[in-house]
Amino acid sequence: MMSENQRIPEELLKAIGANMQTQMRKEQEDKVKNYRILNACAKKGGVLFTGSSLMEQFPVCELAMDAGVSLPVYNRGIGGTTTDDFLREIDTVLLDLQPSKVFLNIGTNDMTDGIYGQRWMEHLAENYETILRIAREKLPEAQIYCMAYYPTNRHLPDQSEWQWAMLKERTTENIARCNQRVKALSERYGCQYIDVNAGLADESGEQKAEFAIDGVHMYASAYRIVFENLKPYLIG
């Protein structure tokens, strides 16, 4: 982990971040366009996994096929997506597929005081509630599973400055508080909150180092554990 005297000046970090955001926005727009094309030929009533990069990088279609899941399984995760982005594209990433089951993991990119200031948790919760309200109105028969946020690791060796900034608000305590909010919202809207993180964390509650790519994103070995944990909800 970087020491204080190795920190990049804040203004330079902001400039780097703005450039990365512009590039990410273009990539997100391209992915949305491709998903719209795919949605036109996708089978309705399948299983949908949707959210941000933590969902996009989940090889769930391959794992589901290997497990013999009979329903069609689709992944509509988009890296860098905030709850604002998700709401803007909710037709493409959720509603158009008319799924019978939805696994939702969205909100980790809201966990930064650089976008919403100190009220980022309130903003996340407000948008998450809007997402569930729309989903319940438009997909009244769907089973909706609100997934707990995965543990992070803020103490990996050689973390870059950008990784450190990304993890600043994603502490074990903040993630636990957000999970409590998600659980309460899921109960309010007749959804099911599921914590499928068993086996991902070390003794301190952080993401196990062997699973960690950058402290947030995970290798396929971790996702295999997640898949085994959620399999009862997928095939039940």
C-alpha cells in the first residue's frame, strides 16, 4: 500500500480520473449498444445477472452451463456503472429481457466522496430503492435477488494511487453499512437479500489476497465460490 509521501497530487489525480471517466463513458456506451442488439434476440423469461464490473466480470454464463442450468442465463453487467448509470439504461440492462430471476449487484461505484460528496451512501440507497421500485412495477412476477456487496482488500502490497483512491470509501465498515441498507430495501420491496460471500474474506473481514486483482475485482476462483453459494437460488 502506498505511503502518504508517495501520494500523487490531488489535482493531477483528478485530471487522470477525468480522462479515465471520459474513456470509460465511451466504453459503457458501446456496451449498452451491443446489449440492445443482443436483447432483441434473447429469450424472455431467463435468468439475468446485472450490475457493474463486479457482475460483468462474473463468468456466470460459463459456470451455469457447466452446472447444467436449463434456463438461459444472461449477464448485462457494465464496468464503471453507478446507480445513476443503471437507472439511465434500466431498460437495456434489466427490463427488456423480462427475466424470471434477477441477480442484482449495483452500487459499489457510488462508494466514493469524489462523486456525491459525504452523502454518497444516501444517494446509493435512494437510487437503489428507485431501481427496486421500477423492477417491481415492471416485472411483478420476477424473483429479484439483491446480492450483498463483496468484501474488498485495502491492504494489498503495491497498490497504485488510483486503486487506493478507488478503495478509500470501500472499507469493511462502509460495505457492512451498505449491505444493511440493501437488505432493508429488499425486504420492503418483496425481494430477497442474499449474502453469497462465504469463503471470500480473511480473518480480518477483507477480501482474501489470493482472490484479489486490485482489492475490488476478483479472479475466477473467487467467482466459482460465489456461484456455488448462490446455486440454490439459481436452480431452486
